[in-house]
Amino acid sequence: MREFFARALHICDGTFRCQNRLNSGGQKFLAAKAPGRSMLVQLADTPLRLREFTMRFLPTTLMILVWANVACAADSVSDSDRLRKAGARVSDDDSLSQSAPLRVSFTSLDDKGAIALRGATRIGALVVEDASRMTDKSLAIIGTLTNLRELNLHHPAMTNSGMASLKGLKQLHKLYLMDAKVYDSGVAYLKGLEHLEELDLTGSNITNAAASTFKTLANLKLLAVLRTKFGDAGVAQLKDLRELKNLEADISVKAAMTLEAEIPGLHIRR
């Protein structure tokens, strides 16, 4: 495993002096001095982000040897163990980011089980095959997983309020919400997710008005809106999505041919 060392120390309260130093072996460590009291300390500016932890500083100089890779590995194991106890299948996925390499999938999950997701910021991909017992409470927890790149929920019992919880997932590349009973106003919360490449809203309650949101997702490569009220009039507004390669929509032959002529390489499934 590659070794990463903390390069900065952020103190959440009080004054505190610290600096990077090298020991005789050339290994980086942080030297700290503060009066005896409890402080909340957060290691920051590391490729692998560490959790906040509480330390009691002694009146004398405290020398802190930081092995970021060991701390992060322990953090990942802790997340994995907790998630497995909740019924998840957990694996490391090299296609995800180093800061969030965990691919987590559940056969089913409800609001109570979703509590296991709290603080698990090393989750990069989350799949729930049966999310029919996941309400907006679960979505509120998922919305705190800011390193999430992929979210796949089948039949979630969510509302537009649940969609609001997703607007902070700025790293999201793939979002699948099959049969989610959300409306145009809920989909509007996805504006600003500039990395989004795949969006599946099959079976949702959206209409042609959702095009105003889709048009803002410039990197969209796949859009699935089968079994919705998104039809010819909506599709006609997508011509500026130059990266779009796959569209699944209940539209007429004429509308499909027109859009395919507008966007080279686009394949439409009707």
C-alpha cells in the first residue's frame, strides 16, 4: 500500500502551533504543543482523508507520528465491518477514487438499516436492489456521503424532499433511481451536479418540463426516462447535450430521428 502522510493540521478551537518535521529515518511527523485540555483535531490536506478525533494535549511538547495510510486503512476496515454487519456486500474497486474506494451493495435496505451508512465517507458506490423501504430519512443520510460517485436505488420510497438531499453530492457520476415517484421539481435539485454522466429515472413522474434540468447536465452520456411523461417535446430540448450517447425514452420515430441527426453518435432506444 502506498504511504501518505498528513501535511497539515487544522485545530477547530483554541490556538495551537504545529509544523512538519522529519525524524532520523526521513519519516514525516507533526510536532505539537498546547496546554493540557481537550481539543478537536482534524488532519487535513491528505490524499486519503482522515476522520476527526479528540486528543488531550499535555503541558509538554507532544510529538505525533502520523501514518496516514495505516489510519485510513483502519478507517476503511471499520466502515467495511459495520456495513457487512448491516447485510452489505463490500469490496474495493480500483475504478473509484482513492479517497472513496468502497463499492457497497445491499439486497434490501430500510431506514433503520441505513443508519449504518452514517459517517462511511469511504463509500464510492452504493447499490440497493430493493429500496422500497427507504424513505427520505435514508436519503438524508446518503446525502452526507459527499465522496459518492455512483448511487443506484431500485424502487425507493422517496419524495421530492429526498431529491433535495442529493444536491450536495458533487462527485456523483452515475445516478439510477428506478421507479422513484419524484416529479420535475424534485429532479431540479440535480442542477449543479456537473460530473453526472448517467441518469436513470425510468418509471418516475417527470414530464417534458424536466428538460430544463437535463439541459444543464453538460456531461450527460446516458439518460433513461422510459415509462414517464417525458416525450417528444422534452426530447426536442436536448439537442445541446453533445456528449449524450444513449437515450431511452417513449418517443415517436420522427422525434428520435430528428435528435439523432442533431447529436452525432447518439443511439435512442424507444
